[in-house]
Amino acid sequence: MQFRHLFLLIAGTLGLAVGPLPAQAASAPAQAASPQTTSPQTLPQAVLPQAAMPQLSPPPTQPQVSMQSANPAPQHLPDERVKATLAAYQDWLQKLDDRHAVAGLATAIVVDNKVVYEHTLGYANASTQEPITPETVFRLASLSKAFATAVAGVLVNDGRFSWDTRLADVLPFFKLKDAAAAEKATVRDILGQRLGLPRNTYDNMLEGDVPYEELVRRLDEVKMTCGVGQCYGYQNVAFSMIGDVIYGMTGDFFYRQVDKRIFFPLGMKTASYGREALENSASWARPHRPAGAGSWRPFEPKEAYYRVAPAAGVNASLRDMEQWLIAQMGGRPDVLPPKLLETLHSPEVSTPVELRSTPWRRERLTEASYALGWRVFQYGGETLIFHAGAVEGYRTMIGFFPKYRTGVVTMWNSASPMPSGLMPMVFDSMLGLEHVDWAGVESDAPVVAVTKSSAKGKLKARKSGGTKAASSKRGHRR
């Protein structure tokens, strides 16, 4: 797998010895370690001198958010309601296409481990009119975080470290302004977005091309907003220390572990990390800006958030994400066991700000929390596991109801806000809630002077479980 500039900090600075930890409160039965994982005895001597093994402190007790299980026993949605939702979604997407509201888009719906709807529209490259296909690779932005927490969970099950392993015991460079707080901070705290730092600490400097290796060494310059584990503060730089932890405890680079333990066994054939891998994909979605009159102009992808790979470095196609959605809903227990999924989807910290950020959230959400790489919402009285992502020229969303094993994934290669309202419209229809045009697609479409290519908006059909479904087809830090 091609990749650039990942975790150079470790190779040069981790002269402190680190070794495997005994499993502590692992959230799923231990699995056999990957035979490709480098053992501590064979790590480079500069990284793992055997004479100075660190003494790992017992994990601290952290407050937990009390909430019902994120993964209740599955139930089935009425077939007629599902069929009606697919027909409605097709209509909404056609209206979106008629408005030329996105450069290109790919979306799928999965029900009971089956892809019941798959749709692509628009262009991977508007300049050449190359169409989006189900194999076109997009940047996932912050949807990448769930891959980081998943591989961390697999390694926890292997006994390599625990959710409550202290960062200070593994990473010699890790410091916070409150030295006592730094001693308490754990893997769970960085993955659960509760390290106590201000929201999006150092993202602006990351976008200004300051290296991750420098930023992660300067966390002790930032005034903390609360104690470790006590409040929500969304991070990209601090979150990405999980890559350093994984290197320190396995001797293998983070992205290689994701490739071996997640991408390969799930059959995510076009998934990768890094800009070079994106641009070497057979079909990849260029980011686009508006060019007037409903047209779009591609531009070069920005490098910044690829430097924090665990937080925002994954590239994947719709077909890849269909497999990921199935696995997250319990359809691949050989890769992501049920107890691990329960841990990943269980709330860690309350996020009340998420209840007010958009009209659909204000109307539909009654509770909001952050789990491990996922948001957990109470949506219309049901538990919704959700995340969104954005970097310049790309937007992504994924959400599913564990109770109904029903989920949606959508990716588009422009900053258009309109598609973000379609997913809650699908949720409302699936749950039998009152219809609201959250996307604004049902008002009169504006007139645009654009000639649509015959390649644009091609429809593809897919059958699943006896149900026919007509189908086709902000620069940031969420």
C-alpha cells in the first residue's frame, strides 16, 4: 500500500522501550494476533531497547456516560416502508441532480446486511466528464476515525494494550499543560474526544502546513478547558496519537495494521491511506469548486489532513463503504465481534452542542454523545450511530440504526450543503416519522445553463432479498 509521511515522529523519538501489555478489561474475547505483526523482540533496537522496559501504571477510573445499549437485539422495519423509502430517495436524488447541486455523489442503503440501494451521479472529474461509479474512491475525512478505533479495538482484544493504557506510559513526548492530568490520560480519552483540550486544537496550524510531529509536542502549551475525561472537545491532532500508540505497542505502522486487520478481511479492495494512494486509484473523485451556472471546476487535493491519518486519512469507494457499514452493524463478527462493536458504540462523553447544530438535529435529536470514533444520537426515539466528515472539496456522512440493522452512507466531492439534508429524510421515512424536506430539494429548482453529459446520472439497478430498488446513481475537521 502506498503512503507518505506517516508517524515519522516515532521512528526518531521513541527511544523509550515499550512492550506488550497484558489485556486489561478487554471488550471482546481475545483473538489470535496477526502473524504479520512484528513481535517486541524483533523491533528496531533504536525503538525498543530491551534493557529499559517501562513500568505501566494501573489505569485510572474514568466517568462513563450512562445510556442504553447502542446495539440492542435487532428488529425488522416493515418491507413496504423500506420500499417506499427507496423510491422516495431515488426521487430526491434526481431532484438534486436536476439542480446540479453537487459535482458528484455516491450513496448506498444497507438493510439486514444487504445492499438494497446503490446510486451514483455526476462526475469524478468535471473537466473530463469522467463519471462517478461505485468503485470511484473518495476521501473520507473524519469518517476515518472509526477505522482507527476499530483497529485499536482489535489490538485491545489481542492484548497489545487496553483502552485504559496511559499515554504517558507509551509516548515519551506526550505532555499537557496540567502535568498531573497528562499522567491520567488514556487511549480511551483521546479516542472518545475527552482529553480536556479546546475543540480542534491546532487544526488551524495543521492547515498552515505545520507538521503533526511538531504540533503533538506542543499540546502542553494549550490551556485545558476541563480535566481529562470530564468534557467533550473534538480533536484531530490529539486523536491521531493512537497511531503512535499502535506503533509503540506493535512495532508496526498504524496504516499497515488497518490494512491487515480491517481493509483486507472486509474485502475493502480500493481502500487506502494518503494522497498518493488516492491519486493512484483507478477512479478517484477530484475535489471541486463551483464554476458558475451550475458547473464545477476540479482542483488538487490538499495534503494537510492526510498528516493526521488516524483522524482523517482514509480513502474508500462506495463498494468499500458498503462492506464497512455491514461490518459496523454486526454482519462481520469474524472481523468486528459483537462485544467490540458494543464498546465502540457506547457513549463516552455528552455532546450537547450537537443537538443544535442543524435544523434536523434540533428537531429530531434528544440526546447526543461521542463514543469511540462515532457519535451516538437519540433520533426520533431510536439510537443512531453516526459520523460526518469534511475536508476541502469533500463531504461524507454515515449513519445506522443498530436496532434495525439499517444504515446509509453518502460521499460527495464538493462543498455543497444540500446532500447533508437527504440522510435525515431517509431516516425519517424508514422510522415512519413526519416528512420534512431537510435538504430543500422539493422547492422549485433554479434554472441553470448547463448541458448534462449522457454519462451523468446513469442509473444502475440492484436486487437484494427479493426487493427491487431503482438506483444509480466545508475545508475541514468534523
